Amino acid sequence: MDTETTPTVDDDAPALAGAIVKHAGAVCETADHLWRVLGRVVIPTDGLTDARQQATVANGTEPMARVYLYQTIYDLAQSEVADRLEERPALLKELGLETAPSQQTISYAWDQFSKQTELTLTAAATGIAQEAIDHGVIMEARVPIIPDEDDINEDGDEPTATREHVREHGRKVVELARRHAFGEFDSHRSDNTVYEDEQILDLFSSACLTQGSAHSEGEAGWFLDENDICDDSTFLRVIKQFAMPADQEVPTSLQEQQIEDIVAFTEVFREHLMDAFDTATENILKTIRYEDPFDDRHVVAAVDFTHVPYHVWPWIDKDEEIPKSAYPPMVSGYIDDGELKHGYTFATITIVGNAVPIILGIEPVKEHSAWEPADAPADSKADVVARLLSRAQQYVDLDEVLLDRGFYAKEVRAEIDGRELLYTMPVPKYEPDYRAIKKIKSKDGVDAAVNNDIPVGIDGDVDHTAAYLYVPATSEDADGNYAVFVTNRDHVAPDEIAHVTNSYSRRWDIENQYKSVQSYLPKTSSKDYRVRLFNFTFATLLYNLWRLTDFLVKVGMDREIRSPPVVTARTFVRAVGQSLREIG
């Protein structure tokens, strides 16, 4: 402990509050989370008045003073504080509490604090929050700041922040990305390079926000005679380096190697870029953690596939089954609107329901394609889901997972159930269930049914049991008259069927997410997988920054988190684009 910054006892409330704040500033030099700041800051109890009998209470003056600071900084009701302490053992431990106090216990403690003690702790809370902001431990609570009346459009059903307001404070969003996200992408080039990594990432952001390309950005720099914009060949070369560890080189004859060798080498790209994305996401979330973007009693995530089109035919002669030898192995076929297309496949996990719809994990997916050898490598869907769940569970305590029918596999369901999570997904083909559906149709006044306790077998053993739900189909969930869903809930009652299947509809928010991510993808014709993977990863990061910006504005305007965006994707693009031009 630094004795020069440790606060001393002082009878003067402002002086004591100032000493606590000064020590909090020192703690912020090394702490990476506001909870840790509150847990480590020294609070001299001799300067506080607590009328409780200390020998008879479970939590003494100092830990309860930390609770007071926590409640004040987060602006919570006593009931909310009690719930969080009950549900979050890490927070309980960080604040030094022996047991989770009830709302009544908290209320009684505050009644026993003197007025001077309350004033001291309130002033200290304000100062600690500002120190955390100044040291980058948390992001300013209202970013962009709470709009004035002049900064709000009242047209339409819901008020929205004006473009001018968001653009004015777009610099804060860019600074957030620069400090906590962009820095995780490292090209490992020498320090004396002409164009620094930050300049390249700014250029790439501009390409994302305008759906431009390396060529268009470089050409614009040449035309406008802007010396801080590199040519397109330099741009692409650095993008490839962002996707590679410092000690790795791409074999010049990579495309001439066997498909399994090429796929194995792309794992190097995947692991390196996913580590950068995960760290960038974690950094950003830490800056706003005290606004609790995932504060929901029942946290639901959605897992789904998305495809980035690749407009090249894989066959030399399809009738003769002669494929192109140099066709990118990470490209596969998929059906979109009844049409066969080709593209790169990515799986994502996104928070849905009542929380902020942030993408918490990305997984590039290698699927088996008809033009490849029968023994060509392909990713297991269960492994993909396991990696996505592990990434998401770093940030939030999940309760339930909603999946697309493309993930319908016993191994996937066993993976989720083994983590003690609920799952719900549609069954892609339900021919064996026609008998059950026929029974439903034969009963007057009955339009749904459930078949409980169906065993899910793995390697000859029963892994868990599931329930199959039969409901009238919509255009979203089936091709026929009835849709079938499977869930691992315990014994779904007939009157619960509608609730389970209606809850699944929250997954459809993810479709709008993919449209937004696709709108941020820069154009490229490159077959180099490093470029393709970096494009999707960085576009996803920009999508998350938009969602977090909209979340923070809603907090400032006291709006529902899941209400329509206050900051639209288009407005965010304009704000960040303007700020990039000003800063660049």
C-alpha cells in the first residue's frame, strides 16, 4: 500500500471524502474494474459514524460503506443492491461482505449512518466515479452525453437523438475504440513504419463505414493528395499482418498444398484474430460495466450462422464433377431465398431478449462442400457451439440458448445441456412426427401438443431427455402446416407450449443484426482468407460499438434498452465517419 496516498482520519467530512477519492485515484492506476476500485480503496471508519452494534452485525462499517458507495455510483434502489449482492458472489467478495445483506438490513444500516457520514460517502462516490472515468476504468456514464431538448427529434412515435448531437460526441466513441479496441490489433511491424497501425485501422474503419475498399480508399487518398492515406497494396498487406502472429509466415505455395494443410494453417488466423476480438470486446464492456448492459434475471443468447457471399462458381464442369483446384477451402454452398449461393460461413453468439444485443463471440466455420474430397476436414457444430458458449460465458451468466435449425444435432444439444443451460431450437425435418401432428388435427379446439421425456442418446447412452413441441407453423419456422421445436426444459405442460415457442421468436432479432454487420463489410475481391476474416471481425466490432453507443444514449434518456434505436446505424456511421476525418 502506498502510504503517501492512503487517507488519514479527519473530522472534516469534505477532507475525509477528498482523501478517500485521492486514494481511489491511486487504485485506478492498476485496477481494471470499478468493483476492484471500490474493494481496494481504504475507508477510515474512525471518521464515520455508524450507530449499529458492531459485535452483533454480519457486516461491519467498512464493507457497508463500500456498499453505500456502490449504490450511489450505480444509482440503484436498495432492493436492486440487495438483489445484485445475492446474485453476484464476485461482487460480494470484492466489497468485503461476509453475507449478502437483505434490503431491510441495508435500509437499517443507512438509518444508523449519521448525516455527516452520508454526506462524506456521497461526495466520495462522486469523486471515485470521476477518477474511474479519468483513468479509463469506466466509460463516462452518458456517452454521448444526455441530449438537451434541442438535440432530440420528436418526429414519429419515439424521440430520437439528432445526427448533430451524435456527431458532436462521436469523438468519444472513436476514442473508446482507439483506447480499448483498436489497440488489440497489432501488425507487429517495426516502429519506424510510415503508416502506424492506428492509421491503417482508421482507414479500414472508413472503408467499413462507407462500404468502400482498399482500392477506393487508397485512390481517394491519391486524388485528394492526403499523405496520411497509404496505397491499396500497403493497406492490404498490413491487414494480412493483423491476422498473423508475429512469428508466423504464410508459405508462398500455400494454395498448392492439400486442402487439410490449408485448413490447418487457417486455424492460425482464426485463433489470432479471435483472441484480438475477444480482448477488444472485453475491454469495451469493462468501460461501461457499471451501467450493467447484461443486467437481466434470465439472460438469453442466440447462436446462428451467417454467410458472406463469394461470387465465384466452384466447378470447372459440374456435370463431370470437375472442381476448381484453387477454390478457397473456407467457401461453402448455402441456400438463400431458395437459391444456391456460395460464401464464407461464420457462427456468432449474441445476447437477445431484454439485454443489449451485443455479439460476444465469432467463430469462422469450415463446412464440407460437394466439390471437396469426401475426407476433407469440416468443423463439428458441437465444437463451434462449445467455443461460442465459452466466449460468451466470460462476460455474462447465461441461462438459455436459442439456436437455428442448422444446429439441430444430438452432440450440440448435449454440449448445451452439459453446461446446465436451457436450449430451444426447431427440428428441421419432422417426418417421424407426422403421427403426433395428425392426432393434434383430429382434436377439436386443440392446436398444439407436447411429447415429453424423449431420451437424447450419445454413443449408446442417454445424455438427457427433451420435450418436442408441435405448434401451428409461421413463415419463419417451418415449410409445412406445423412446426416442431425441441427443448430440454423439464416436462413442458400443454399450457406452457405457447410461452416456450413465443420466447423463441426473440432469436429473430439476430436477422437484423446480420444485416447491420453486412452493411459495415468493406468490399474486397481478395481470395486471401486473412482479409476475409479480418473484414468480418472488424465489421462486427463496429456493430458492437454502435449497439453500445445506442445503449449509453438510452441510459442517458432513460429509455427502455430494447426499444427502437435512438442512435440508428446510419447516424452512427455519419458520426464516426466525421470524427475519423477530424482526428485523422
